[in-house]
Amino acid sequence: SMLGYTGLVFASFAIVVLGFIVWAHHMFTVGMDLKSNTFFSTVTALIGIPTGVKIIAWVSMLSNSRLSRSDPILWWIVSFIVLFTLGGITGLVLSCSSMDVVLHDSWFVVA
């Protein structure tokens, strides 16, 4: 199952491997030619796929849990998922190399 243990292990591994390339994209896109920028933009956008698998698995696991709405840990988990999703969306915006160059030292990237 994609949302089972093996699927989450592969999703985590994919996030780690793609993360190294994403780091290179954010560090070195200023002096690259168009083909290299396109490659790093594509790889950075691809990291959204395993991240989405993990978020769907977390929401599925949370919906099948027996936590009450007044339980503080539930609100911590929901807040984490929301902030993780927001970070993923900003990561997809920054996967475009031209946006990354324009916004590189702004609060959008730093925060």
C-alpha cells in the first residue's frame, strides 16, 4: 500500500535524496545556464510528490485515530500538518528558478 509502512519509508527516502538536489538549487542557481536551471526547477518541484504522500498518510492516520477535539496533542499535530503544507507550497513556488533568484534573500525564503 502506498500509505503503508513501506510507502512512507520510500517517501522519506525520496525526500532526503531530492533534498540534496534542492539544496544545490537554492544555493547555486544564480550563475547557471538555462538548462541547469530547468533541471533544478523540475527536481525541486518533484519533491512535492513524496511530501504529498506523507501529508496524505498523516491526515489519514489522524482521521482514523481516537483523539478527542479537546486533546492538546491533536491541535499540535494539526498545526504541524498545516505549517508543513504551507512550507511545501512555498517550496513549490520557489521551485521556479526565476522566482528563487528574485526572492532569494527575502522573508519569503528565509521564513
